[in-house]
Amino acid sequence: MIKNTQAFILSYNEYKTSSIIASFLTNNSVIQAICYKAKKSSKAFGSDLESISKLDIDIYEKKQPQLSILKESSIIKNYTSLEKSIYSSLLVFYIREVLLYCARDFDERYFILMEKSLNALEELEKQESQKDNDSNDKIKKMYINILMRAFEMKTLHIAGISPHLDKCILCENNNASFYSIIEGGLICSKCKAIIKDAFEITEDDKNFMRIIKHTSLIDIVNSKDIINLYNNSIGTVKDIMNKSLFNHINRNIKSKKVLEEILFA
């Protein structure tokens, strides 16, 4: 059976001498498919799979556990500006790797999140290209970092484990100034006595997380106010997101180290 669907490529690896095995994010799952002769001929999917693009693909689906076969592909939209930016392209690698492990539960929101992430990065590149000052690079790295944390927050939300940020997750006390990675939310001073990993966070930390949880990615890029919270809270929020995501997928994301080294250089 041949299935036509829209897709984003998440990863690909060599298969034998001239082919590759690619993982595609579709609107309801991650599909692995053999792409025959993709390495041998540029006409056989090569440029489609190497670019940052939204694709239209025809997949011949076989019964499990056999791999599907990619029959045809074409580019619907090519995010060329992201490929030219080291910050955006590295964030795309990170997003792809996270979704490779998270987007396996047949939820179309992962596909939507991927597309919205690319659109937000494209808007950021457009805005920064129109500016002409020495602080461009610094500001751009800030927004890339914020988008990275927002993407992580929204991934956790789709998985049903986004941080609880309104009141104590255990007793519902409104006065909660601690956070627990294990419990996944705010903890009050009374409950802190029984939660070993609870640590204190500030109002700025909570506000920052609320913004990236409830604000669309494109609106984050267009927000000037969020930068005011950045310096005070990004370290704490980065730590919370990293640990929460690790607890969810139980693995380190290889591309994260390179990306964070460049962002914090």
C-alpha cells in the first residue's frame, strides 16, 4: 500500500553502499523508510533529504517489522535561511533529535510543533537580517536559546508532563516558591520537607516558564519584553527543561552539547 503524506525528515543513516534509512515525522507518527539509491544519484531524493524542508512523500508501507520504502519525494517548502545560519541550523538538528524520540505516540501536535518551530526560526532570521548593529549576534543567540526552551516546554506539554506552575502540585497552596523535577511542578515550603529534590526559584523564573508555556513560538520571536526576563531566569529554566526532558526520554541528546556551547560562548 502506498501512502501519501506530508513529512519532515528527522534523521538518516547509510544503508549498504548507495541507499539510506531515513526517519520521517508525519502528522501522526514517525516512519522509518529505506531510500534506495539516495547516495548514488542526486535525483533519487538526495537534495530533499539533506535540506531543511517540508516534504510531500509517497511511502510504500510494509507489514511490521519490515521497513517502509520511500517511492517519491518533493519539497513543499524549503527553509533556506535556516540552513545559512549556524544558530538556527543547530537548533533544527536538536529539534529533530528530540522529536525522533518523543513523537512516537501518534499525536499530530508534534508535526504542528515542528512546523511552528521552523516558521518561528524563519521569522527570527528575517528580523535579524533587517537590523544593522553590533548587538545582533548577542540578541539572536538569546532568542535562539529562548525558542529552544519554549520548544522543550511545548514538547513536554504534548507528552502530558509540562510543569505545573500555578500552585503547589501536592497541596495546591498558592504560595509555592520551590520546584521539583521529580514531581514536575511548584512546591510550597511545607511540602518541601518531604521532597528531596525541591529547590528555590524566583518569581521571574516562574513568569519566564509561564510565558514559554502559554505563548506561541512566533509571538515569542516578536516579543521584546521576554528579553527582560532572560538574564535573570534562563539559567534556572534551562536546568529545569534539560532535566525534565531527560526524565521523559531517559537519554542525552547528542546535538544539545554543541548547540549550548555555541549559545553560551
